[in-house]
Amino acid sequence: MSGLIEKTIHCPYCAEPQTVLIDPSVPEQEYIEDCQICCRPIRFLVDVWSEDDASVQVQDENEV
């Protein structure tokens, strides 16, 4: 079993950097999680490339 992938993102609202953990067992993920700093909802778009690499895009919840 592989571990989690650690990535640094910047909140689309407050621009503060924060570390998030990505589960590599799901290749494509889309979910909303609150910012650890300002508590506003961040939309995550994740593509897992391998068990130790992933692409993470973040958007505010109203971005399409």
C-alpha cells in the first residue's frame, strides 16, 4: 500500500500556503475542503500520475 502524497497549495482567497495530503489510490479527484487559515471553501481538482506524484489545482468554490 502506498502512502499519501504531500503537496503545497495556496488558498485562492487568502493566498496563504498550506500543506495538503493526497490519497494516490484514486486517480482523479474533485472535492471541497476548507482553507486551514481563513476557513473558506477551496475546490480541489487532483490528477494522480503515480504513487508519489500528483497534480493539484485549487479554485474558489464559484470558479467553473
